[in-house]
Amino acid sequence: MSTEASSGNAAAFQRAQRVIPGGVNSPVRAFAAVGGTPRFIRRAEGPFLWDVEGRRYIDYIGSWGPMILGHGHPAVLEAVKRAARDGLSFGAPTEAEAELAEAIVALGPSVQQVRLVSSGTEAAMSALRLARGATGRAKIIKFEGCYHGHADALLVKAGSGLATFGHPTSAGVPPEVVQHTLVLEYNNLAQLDAAFATQGAEIACVILEPIAGNMNFVRASVPFVTRLRELCTRHGALLVFDEVMTGFRVALGGAQSVYARLLPGFRPDMSVFGKVIGGGMPLAAFGGSREVMAQLAPLGPVYQAGTLSGNPVATACGLATLREIVKPGFFEALSKRTRQLVDGLAAAAAEAGVPLAVDCEGGMFGFFFAPALPQNYAGVMASDKARFNRFFHAMLDRGVYLAPALYEAGFVSATHGDAEIAATLEAAREAARAALRG
Ligand code: HOZ
């Protein structure tokens, strides 16, 4: 008798595994960290996903961040349909690309020009090349647990999917390729001081996720950001904020605007964006001052290109999304909703007598089965993984779709209303009672 499932998620997974490595096109989707069968999704609407078995889930992944308006927002769908009718790809410039670039530039003083690309990986990789080209230096600093896509030079002690598989650094990245990558502990001022004291004149840039979303949700401390800014300025290195997750998600102006509220006048030298600016289509961007961006081809000597860069359908989708999130009150409502969620999760855990530390900013959140919020990757790794995994499955069984690994942030959309938050918290109370005690 065949042991193969004939339908549903298990069958879909078996089928996919025959022709796709691990059955998935991005590792974290395989549920390797939490065990069990990944849900194969058939459709989505508002805050909900439906799997191939017809089960409905409240979605707190939101395609890992882009779906800030919820799934299938009518204005976004209309813009995509209209753009698709006009042509799927031209390989030539369009007015809409300038309009999207204007919308990105309008939202922060640090970005005077942007280049559009197709993925966060491509944006971070290009920003790195540009930083090296603009400074004429080779070394870069990144932080343990920060993920900046999978370009070789950045794939060292990264979080996200790599953490899931216990290989913080990928195979296939020769030591010579990462010899210029210095990896320091997140939020560690002493290590930062030491690196600049010994190698400051060789450092092209420091890249970080200002609120790290690839080791769950860990904020850079204000003293850390202050010191980063001082050291980069003093030594002529560029400070690169990777805002692929946080851009247009934690606030309209991204994490840099959150830090600028606390540190008046603060700005990074370059920024990397993705996710929300594509509204669910493959689109990302990197930007900075006019002077730095002028180093890019065709103006300058740093080469960077892409057949699908500024793709008209992706651009229309991103523009339609940004038009919605700039509306008055959007972020206030989203932040309130997200705060309601994390406070409710903390209360549910407290009722079950389990320590849970929570945090959120705008529409992005994290929670740790730990007595206090971690400050770095080691702290994240010390949180209770077994408890997270039990809670994850208990929530999934109750129709709540959280990220299938404790190393990932969560996302709330504008369509998560009172009813969805209440249902999630009811599930959390039950899950905490059933799966967390002991
Ligand atoms: N790198 C993403 C999580 N931080 C996963 C993307 C995906 O699987 O879609």
C-alpha cells in the first residue's frame, strides 16, 4: 500500500519535494524549524489565507511583510490589472518608475535618489557594491543575526532561514569571498569601537537591520545607533540601513524615522528597501544621497542593472500600496492594532504562568519565550524554542498562521480588525493552556 497522501497539504508537499529541493522555493517555508507539514496556500483575502484543504487561517506573515494592506486590496488589484493590460515588461524606462522613486524619496531626508530592483537580496548586494565603489574601500561590517539577502559577502552569521537550519553561514561561500566581511555582535558598542579603532580607514560601510526582523524582532539600542553614526562619520564609512522589512512598515519613514524621533537629525547614508514598496510584487530599491548614487552606471563607474528592474506591473502595485499607506491615520491605526495583539499575547502567556517578552513597532512585531527581550543573536538563541514550537502548532491548529520559526518577525495588516485580533487572542489563551504549561 502506498504511504503517500493522495490529497491535501501532505500530498502537495510530497509532490513538490520530488521536483523542488525541500519542496519549497525559500527554505523557511518548509517548516523545518517547527516540524510538521507546510500549508500549501490556494488563495488569500484581507487578513486570511486558505490552504489546499480549504482551511482558513488568520495570516500574521503577510508574505513576510509586503501585504500591509491585507490581501487583495481593491485599489492595488485594479492598478495591477491596468498595468498588466498595458504591457508586462518593456525593458525601457516608464514614467511610473519616476513616480515610485518620487514617493520613496518623499518619505525620508536620507534618500535623494533610488534605484529600483527586483528583490531585497539584489538591493542589499547592489548597495554594498556601491558603498565599496564610492569609498574605494573593501571592508564591511555586518552584525550577527542580521540577514541582508543571500549575496555571498553578506551571508555570514545571518539569521532567518540560516538560523533555522543551524548553519549561520552558508556552504558555498569561499573564505576569500568573505575575508572583507567583519561580523560583530548586535548592540555591542565595545566590539564596534574596537573594529573602528583598528580598521576604521578600511571600512566601506556598516550595514544593519535597525530593527532586526530576521532574528525575530530585536531593536538596535539608541546608544548603539548613536555610536554607529559617530564612528561612520568620523572614519568616512557609509552607514547603510537595511529597511527591507522595516521600511514603510514600522512607520511611514521606516525605522530611520523612529530613530530620528529619538535622535534629532539622525539619518543613515544609504537605505535598502523591499517588501512593502512592491505591495506583494517583486520590487525593491536602494538609495542615498545624490552624490553617492551618482557613482552608479550610467553616471559613474559602479555597475548595476536588471531586465526586470522597475517592472511596470510591480511598480504599479507598489505605487498603489504607497498611495494607501500615506493616508492620514493609517499608521496610528496599524500600530494600535499591533500593540493590542502583542499585549494580548503577553496576557495569555501570563495567565498560563509562562514568561513571554513582546515588542512591536508600527505593523511589525515579535515575541520570545524568555523573561526579557533579547539584545542580540545569542539572546534570541537562548529563548525557549521548544515552547515556541508547541505554541506555533497549537495556534496553527486553531487557524492562526504565525511565522514557522522563532527567528522571524510577524506582521499585521490594515485588514486585521477587532474580530481577527479577538479570535487570535482567544486561540492564544487556549494554546497557552494546552501547549505551554510545564
Ligand atoms: N527570508 C524570508 C524570511 N525572513 C523568507 C522569505 C520567504 O520564504 O518567502
